Amino acid sequence: GAGAVTDYNRVGWRANRDITKGEEIFLDYGDGYFTDRDYYNHVPLKDDFNRADSLIKQFDETIVRKHSISNKTIAQLMWNMIQDVISETPRTQTALLHLSDVSSLDMAISNGTARSGLPNHIRSPQWLEQNGQCMDNLYIGPSTISGAGQGAFAKRFISEGSLVAPVPLIQILDRKGLDMYELVVNRSNDDNNHNGDGDDYNNGDIDNVNDGEEEDYPKIKRKNDEVIMKQLLLNYCFGHQKSSLLLFPYSTAVQMINHKSGNESNAKIRWSTSAHHRSDWMKTPVENMTTAHSGLMFDIIATEDIFPGDEVFLDYGPTWEKAWREHVAKWTPVTDNNYVHPDVFNSLYKTSRVRTIREQKIKPYPDNLQTACYYDYNDDEEEDEDEEEESGDVVKVKWDYINDVEDYNQDDLRPCDIMKRYQVKVEGKNNETSKWGIHYTAQIYNHIESDSMIPEDQTHIVTHIPRSAIEFVHKEHSSDVYLRNTFRQHISIPDDMFPTVWMNRSEQ
């Protein structure tokens, strides 16, 4: 299935502090997630929590303690007055809503207003046993099916009829949102320019690439109404041929569960019995569903005993199988002889010397490949004192990576240009004799998934990079997922599970 599976399967979450057993896990979505959505205009941002923290501390220090107010009634009246004053700043007011009782301020001063607003953020094992579902039964690894990419495997024994994994679902109300069209750049300011369906190219699904900030900036529009392919996301969604609705699963590892038909599968989906599943939505027409939040859930249930290390399989359904057989019958290989998948290239040339950018001008690598280097950037790096000083905003550092080769972190793999290659004497490990080896100097760039971004005004030159820390990766927009003849098909929800009220289109 060339182009039918994602290349982005190595992204994970890391704890940025110790997490207590039973503690709820939170991510920082960034202020933009809330400021860009009007219905979140009351949600406190980081500055609002900081302002609230400062306010309660000042109240305690300058009013309660300084004036020795021991009468709780008086202190409460004064605190109510302060809360009335801040009503004009709704985000800060929300940060203090749970602190209406003045006696609760001491705890908020100790823990902060954000943390004190979550009294149940740590749950007992007993509570979790009664109310939670295990999300840790699966891990991701190379599938046992050739060409299927990654698969999901059992971490522990899962008995027949038991829960393999809970599956919260994000609803996509109109599958046409995953249609892809050929786009063209329109440099004209003529208001009569429209896209293929008669709508102005600045409206609908096609946005002005500069959001209208500069009138002379090139604009993008559909060339015509022909759907040239579907987005890769479709392959990971559940759906039904008679419905516009798609459901994307977003719990741990379940997106990697591959297909086997009938009795060859060892798991199945069912509607969740969890209290978090909004079963009332199953009586709601698709066009009346909300997109503000998720609500639907599957449970994946073992249909036989599954042992540690077994790959988990679902039956994707006869519609999916038919589409796959038709795809295989019609598929032809890529005609571009210069295309090489990076996994193949890395396997063939794992220890070969890497060409510098100057050498690549004479003997280039395949057009779709670029070099990438493992580089753990952090803001505290200092320039290598042994290297010559650089002028301007060039930062020159010696490669120093704490992990061994087998433990390289994929988040640290960044695009790079190989500038120099040279011999160095490498110290042996475990009293081994020193030997000569090849190291590289490279300019390092950011990639879109970097947790820590190199500042735009800095150029990072890293020296003494070992060959093991250099790989070949796809250039942007050059992977096989962009091929026109790739397989795209949703995973089928069985007819006996799918609500009739959701069937809002003729079978296609």
C-alpha cells in the first residue's frame, strides 16, 4: 500500500515534570487555541492565572494580614467587593470562580489558582478501577503484514471478551472535507476570478494564503471541481457507505490496528458502555450534531485470547476488502525512477559516507530525499570554546547527544545540510582502543514537529556529528502519500451497529 500509511508514527508525549500516580494528564494547548475560538472567550489563559495568583496574594498580604482581619464575615465582604471589580475581565474572573469563599484562599495561595481549581485531578486506584478504562494494553511496532507499516501489539494477556482499548472518536460531519483538488496560483486582483464551483476563491474551503493582509500576494484557488484524491486521514477513519459521517479514533495506538478478515481477526468494535459515550447522539441526524466537542466512543473487544506480543487485528469489512482488491488490480508502480523510499535508502547505505552539499551538486541523491541529523537543541547551549568564533547570529556547537544509537529520539531528527566530512580519532568505550572515524559538520534546521525550535534569527552549525546520527528522510511534500494512485478507503462500521438516522446519502 504505497502512500496508504502515515510516515508520522513516531510522535510521542513526554512528561515535563514528575506525574503522581492517579494524576490527570494535561497538555498546554497554547493561548491561540482559546483566543481563536469565540466560545472559549471566558477560559483563563496563562496570564489570567498569573494575575489571579497575584491578586489573592495581595489580598492576603495587604488586607487580611496587614490589617489583622480575623472576622471571617468582614473578610468575605471585602473579597466579594474585589470579585465584583474584576467582573470586567471575564477570563481572570473565571480563574477565581472556585474561590468565592474567602476560606479557600489559603489553599489557592499554596497551590496556585489553576491547580486549586482542579480538586479531583488526582484519583485513587479504587476510583480509577470503578470509573476508568485501561489505555495501556497496546504498543506500536512494525506490522507482521508486509507493506502494512506499523501495527498495534498486546502488552499483556487480554482474555476473550475483555477490553483491548477504549476509543474516543472525533466526528467529521461531511466526508467531502477530505476531498483534494488541484490548486493554481492566481496573481490577479480581478474580483471576477472564481474557483470551479462558482464561489470566490477567498470564500469556502480555499483560503487566501495570506489571509487578506496584502492585496498583491498570490492567491490560491481550485483549478476545477475534479477530486484528484482523498486525504490520508480517510484511511484511519471509521464510516459507512450510506453516510457523510466519519469518525476518527484518537486513543493510544488504536490507529495502528490493521485488517484481517473474518475469523483471522482477534478483535472487534462495539459502541462503548462507558458513561462518557453520548448514546443520545445515535438518535441525532448528522446535520444536527455538534462539532464543538467529541462525544462518541467505541470499545475494542478481544474476540479470542490475545497474548503478550500478539498483533491485534480488526475486520475492516467487505466494502474495505473490495476497495483494496480493486486498488491492487489497478495499481501501477511509480514511473519516476529517481524516487527511493528513505527506509530503503537508509537500509542500503546505512554506513556509507554521506556526501557534502558541494559533492551533491556533482552526484546528487534521489530528488525526494534530504539529509537529517539528530540534534537535541535547547536554549541553554553554549558555543563550543574549542571552535573558532563565529560572527553575527551563527551558533557553533560540538555534537553531544546523551543517548546511544538505539535510543535516538525521533523528535530530535532535523533537516540538515552536510557541510564538511573529516577524520577524527574516536575514543574507545569500555577500555577499547581509540580508532579513527568519520565525523561531519552540518547546518541544522527546524522541522514542524520540533518541541524546541531554533530561533529564526540564528544559524546552528554542529560539528563532530557521527555517521550514526545522520539519516535520509523525505523532502517536504515528496513522500508517497502524495501520489495520485494511492489507496484511500474508510474502515467500515457494520450495518447492525450503524444508526439508520445517520444514513444521509445514497451508497457510493
